[in-house]
Amino acid sequence: MSLSELFNRHEFIARHIGPSDAERAEMLAVVGAPSIDALVDQTLPADIRLNRRLDLPSPQPEAEALAALKAVASKNVVNKSFIGLGYYPVLTPNVILRNVLENPGWYTAYTPYQAEIAQGRLEALLNFQQMVIDLTGLEMANASLLDEATAAAEAMAMAKRVSKSKSVSFFVDSRVLPQTLDVMKTRAKYFGFELVSGHPEEAGNGDYFGALFQYPGEAGDLIDLTPHIAAIKAKGGVVAVAADVMALVALKSPAEMGADIALGNTQRFGVPMGFGGPHAAYFAFKDEMKRSAPGRIIGVSIDAKGKTALRMALQTREQHIRREKANSNICTSQVLLANIAGLYAVYHGAEGVRRIAARIHRLAAIFAHAVQSAGGKLAFDRFFDTVQVDAPKADAIYAAALAAGYNLRRVGKTVLGVAFHEAATEADLAKLIELFTGKPADIAQLDAAALDAIPAALKRESAILTHPVFNTHHSEHEMLRYMKKLENRDLAMNHSMISLGSCTMKLNATSEMIPITWPEFANMHPFAPREQTVGYLEMIEGLQAQLKAITGFDAISMQPNSGAQGEYAGLLAISRYHESRGDGHRNICLIPQSAHGTNPATAQMMNMQVVVVKCDEAGNVDVADLKAKAEQHAANLAALMITYPSTHGVFEQGIKQICEIVHSHGGQVYMDGANLNAQVGLTRPADIGADVSHMNLHKTFCIPHGGGGPGMGPIGLKAHLAPFMANHVVASVPGAEEGQSAVSAAPFGSASILPISYMYIAMMGAEGMKQATENALLSANYLATRLGEHFPVLYTGANGRVAHECIIDLRPLKAASGVTEVDVAKRLMDYGFHAPTMSFPVPGTLMIEPTESEPKAELDRFIAAMASIRAEIDQVQTGAWPADNNPLCNAPHSKADIAGEWNRPYSREQGLFPLPYVLENKFWPSVNRIDDVYGDRNVVCSCPSTESYM
């Protein structure tokens, strides 16, 4: 070998792609294709092929890519941040940092739809909900939303759903965080709401269907909101309070002031700032509002043996069922970050978080006293952590602070804000006092003299975190073992393949994950001075350039912090474009029957009228029906939302014609990026005819799913739509036009996870990106061919090929045997697998996506499991096993089935260890099948007693 070959710069490609060259040859022989190129030719329409190399650099080895990114990161200046405005430095407990945030057992899990193998993270989320219930005083909480600003917008929409007022006006506290108001303006416009902003004292002057108050205010000031909340409610309005989660440890709860909804950011509970995200928003509400709440609620139910078990409650509200009638288009929460916040509360307990909150307040109170004692003027004297100082020499103080390594908030010409936090030290306090007063500080003397700045009427007297889970795990050994116990109850990708169709659960490589906890990325405030964020912006611009090359779009907006947010941002750009041309009346959105449920939900949020387009028997868009409806609605046609390859896992031959039809009638084409993993390097959305498309970075570009979040859904835009991408009121987005309001709280969404995708593309290079797609197609066709021997494959393309996923049809077997798709999904747990996507997009089916990262041995293991299940169905169908007592309807089998009575017509070994490999690597569901009906009839979203788990 030459020296160049020995360096093996393409090594990572083989690390990412599962099958070896020899295995690929075997797979090609099974599918009947002479080569990968021939398979691609048989799968993709010729008229959309890229037929040239992606404009990306060659692959970088892992160590080199990490070193290059570290050099970029080192251009950031990580000052000590005292900016506040909803983002604060934290001290993430190292036991949580190492064992959750950096642990693939937590971050590679999927959304807990299959609850029996997700009991660990469901318990962690229930802890999060209990924490939120305790701090807010309200009766229910969901399992997190995307960020504080979008949670506030969801509260506004929820208020309209439940309010008895006929008003279309919503009151917003003028003290609200500026980024929150920015996002609310975006949402309100297309909901048809009028936002009225004013001081809380003005709330009683109008007729509003609801209101949002900030607690404490964005400047840090504390006021009692009780009379202002009462004024809104007296006229039938619904009141939400956006409250700082750490302040609530010390302050009277929103519920005690009369609020109906409380929301905010839990970032202060151990989650790094990360230049704006990801962070878990909390959302609490009255029990009577639960069926109108956005997001997901974790509830307590029982399993088949009567044991306490957890699940996502009220699942009929999920978007793929309710579509345009959904309460929200949010298809993801921030599970990983909610888990960190909830575990932070578990680790510290009530005493610990009270001490932290008291320390933060004490630092602020001493600082305020020192400034006043030196003749300084405070903007207000009632606060929790943030002090605003009216300083004539503000410019000099601000500059001196920067030189000393401190970032302050520049409020006005003479006003500076100082926001204290968990990571602030006594030395920081002394230095800040010296900067503002010009003389050294005697902290002990100031501490003895300073008074608290929380009014007596606003001090918390109610108990928090009283459940045993918050009062047990305070030593590191206890915490370590508790988290390990939870981890062991969850099936994640460190155990086996998760073959969910349309979810692309591929490898999340360690080298991609390492940079997210580097201080240069983790500890950056989103509103830090731009000269300090040079490295971040360089990395983001580099990722934008990569995504432009891959998709063909002219511009990329990085702000949407989920795929559903990307959908919203894309339709928003389309609507703004039409308005700019005097076509604001265009409000018809064509959506195929097979579309993701978030598509119609998003269109409804944009006040668009959904017109459903039929699909033909092959699962493709019915072009004749599309043409007829485009013609019928030509005067008002706004957009088509389409997924490509189709949601049925097929490259439709007529996609270019479909785009041309929409364009010819004045509409724009929005392409859902859920299936982009089948396109990269082979075709590009912009070349096909899309005007805008979102890209699920948590699918195609390797950001892990985190058990149900985080995600990122940036959008690519053609040049004519680029001016209408989201901007940001606090920190403008390069390339975005002034005046365009935001869709997310932070300028670049969940910026701290962007290095994952950046690293993936850098290490794969042009060659690797194309090979990944080719192998995703090969693996899907291999599965379709092998599984086709046992189950009907529902849809294929023109040459009998599937794209990156396939759908197997269980309906004929269900009719013949009574075995349901749910039974098959649960039985797969006994074989050590998470079920594929169940009953979407077609009821009674399983949609399977193997991705390129799974080795052939894992695919074969899955095929063996499905073949064995097919044989078990035969046993039921022939009557050898009763329809109501067989391994399928009794699945999953838990540890409780190991011993004790066994009155079943199949052996215990057959139930628990159905194939030899299972014995070697058994994953034990911690509960038996969960009773969904019981859970929905008895909705409980708070922690049950410890005894109930026994």
C-alpha cells in the first residue's frame, strides 16, 4: 500500500455504513441487482438524477475533523455571562453530564410510543412533570415543549381554544422576554389574533380572550400579578404566566396568583446554554384543560398483571391522527433535556435547589446593596436575580467588564443589567461590585447589611419536591444507580436496530457527539456580542454551505428547532412571499392523503385551508386529482406540501410534473424533508422543483433523537423565498431581512447540536454522503425482498423497488387470524427489537426503515425475528394456539413471567426466548402489555407513590 492508502482518509465512511463490501455483494444478489448503480437506476426516476459529484470536500478522518472543528471553536470567546434574558450559566452535575447527556443509552432512544420498553425515560419524564407541577402549583404538566417562546405561543392558542370570550384580542405583558413577543407576533398574525401589549396594570382595561404575564419581568422586576390575573379572568379570559423556573423555587407560584397556565424554560436546571438550545420548555395547566393541551403528557396506567406502568396519555391527540384538528403541530418535545432538568431536581432535591436559588438571590441582593451604598441608582428594588443599574458611566463600565471577562446586558444608553446565576462565585460578585462602584468590596460586611429583595407577599411558602424520588438519590452512588436502573428499562440503539419508517434511526457517531459538550459550544449565551461568537458563526455558515450543496437551495435558515417548526417556517416564508406580491388571499394548501399528520396541522396553524389530494392504488399522488384541484383553486392556491420519496416509501415517477402543475397555478411547493436520507447525493429537492424544504438534522444528518427530542429542522429556500425567512428581534440573523419576526426563541434554534451534523458531513465528504444514500436504498430493498417471502410488501415503484423504507401489510393476516399489528409490535420486544412504525401511513401495516448504518447481521436478525413471528401467526391461524392465549396477544413477556404459574399453551422458553440469539442478549421489558384504556380513563400525570411500583 502507498502512504496515502495507509492513512485511509475514507475510514469513517466504513465506520458509518454497516454492511461491508462482501455483504453488499450478497445483498445485491438477493435483491437481483448487478450493482449499486443498477439498483439506483431501477429506483430513482432518471429525470431527477443529480449525475454529478456533490460540491463537498473529500472526507476527513475523525481525529482531523475534530481538530479542525476545535480550531473553529477556539475562535469563540466564552466570557462569564451575566446577560440573563432567559438564558443562564449552569453547573450541570457531572454524574448527569457523563451518564445521561454523553450516554448513548439515553440519547439514542426513540420517542416512547412503545411504552413497555421505554419505562426508564417515561419515569424520568414523569419526574419532570412532577417537578413542574410542584413549582407552578398547577394540576397537570406536559413532558416539555420546544422553548419558552413557542410555549408562550402555544399557551395563546390554547387560551383561545378554552376561553369563553368571543374576543380575538390577546394581552401581552410589556415586560415579556423580547424573543417571546417576537415569536408570538408571528403566530398571532396567522391565527388572526390581535396582540395588545401593555403594563400588567392595563390588563383590566380591555376585552381579551387571554393574557400572558412575565414573572419576574424581562428586566428582573418583581410584581404581584394576582390582581392583574383576576382582571383578565373576570371577563372570561384565560391567563398564562411565563415564569423563571429557578425563581419559582423562591417565589409564590403562578397557581397561587390565579394563573390557568404556566410556562417557561427549564434550562437553569442543569442544561448548558448552548448558544440558545436545545432546552426543554415546561408547560403546566389546570386539569380541566388537559384535552386542549399541546404536546405530550406522560400518564400512569397499569400493565396486564396490574402493575403500575407509564405511557404517553391521551395519545388520540397525536397529530398523525387528528391532522388539521390537532392542538399543535409539535411532533417532538425536548425529552433528553427534560430528563436532565428532572434529574437535576432529583439529585439536588428540595433542600438543594432552595440553597441554589437562595444563593443566586443573595448574590443579587448584595450587589444591589453595594451599588446603592456607593450612590448608584437601581431601576427597581424588588427582584430575584437580575439587577438593573442606571449608571451615567455605563459605556466605561461595560467596556471594563468585557476586558475583565464579563458579559453584561446593555439595556439602554445609561442602563446596564446584571443577571446572577448558579455558576456565579463570590469572586465574581466582588469583581462586579468593583466595576460598578470603583472600589474593592468587603463581601462579608455587605452580606451582613444587605436585605432580601423579594417582597414578603411573593415569597414561596408552599412545599416543593416532596415526593420520595426527590428525597432519595442525593449521594453520587445513589444517583448513578438510579439513572442506570432507568437506562436499563429503555431499549435504545446501543442495544439493537430501531427500524422506524420515516424516522431514520441511524448511527450517532461518538466523534459527532463529542463537540456538543466543549465549553466553547456549550457555555455560549445566544445574545453574547457577535465578536465573541466568531467560531459559532463560522461553524453555522459552514453547515449552511454543506446543506446548500446537498439540497440545491440558495439559502438556509437554521432557526427552526424541530421538523414541525421547519414545516411552519417553510409555509410562513411562502405566505410572506404571496403577501409581498399582493396575493395574501392565497390560502389553499394541497396535501396528499398519505402526508405526515404534522403537514395539515401546520397548514391549519398558518390559517390555510387544507384540500386533500387522493393517492392511487400504488400509493402515489393521483396526478389527475391534483391537477383538477389545482385548477379549481388556482385563484387562491398557496402551496402543495409533499413528501419525497413518498410517505409510502416510493420514488414517484411524476414528481417533476406535480411541481410544474402547482407552479403553473401560482402555488409554491413545500417538500417535507422526512425522507431526505433517500435523496442525498442522488438528487436534490431544489432541482426536483421544491421552493422550500425542511431538513430533519435529527434524521438524515445524525443528530440523535434523544428519546423524543432534541431535533432540528432548518429549511432550505429558493432565492425568491429567502428574504422571507425568520429573523430575530434580539440578535439579527445574517442574511435574513429586517422586520421578519422569529419562529423560535433563539436566532439559530438549538445551535449547540449543530456540530453533530457538521461533523457527520465533514467526515463523510462527497463520496460518503452518496454512499450512505445508496446503502440506505440497498438495505431497504434487501429487507423488502426477504420479508416479502413472509408478508405482502404494500407499495413499490415502477420497477418493483422501494426507496429507503418499505411497508409490510398485516391486514390479510389480521383478518385470517385475529393477530393485530399491535400484537406483532409488542411481540418484537420479546425478540429484542423496537417495533417499526405502526399503522402509519396505512392502518394495519408496519413501515420499516433500516438506514445505511445497520450491518447485514442485524438486518438478518430482524428478518429472522419477523419470520419467526409469521410462523407464530400461523399457529394461531390454524387453531394450534387459542386466539386469546398465545405469545403474540400476551406479548411482551416481562421479568415477572420468569417464575410462577404458567397456564399457557406454549412453553415459557418459547415466550421469553423465542430464538437462540435472544438468550445471549436478552432485553427485558420491565412491564407487561400496558392498558391504554385504563390510562386514558384515569389520567394521572404526577408521580405515584413508591409502593405502587412494588
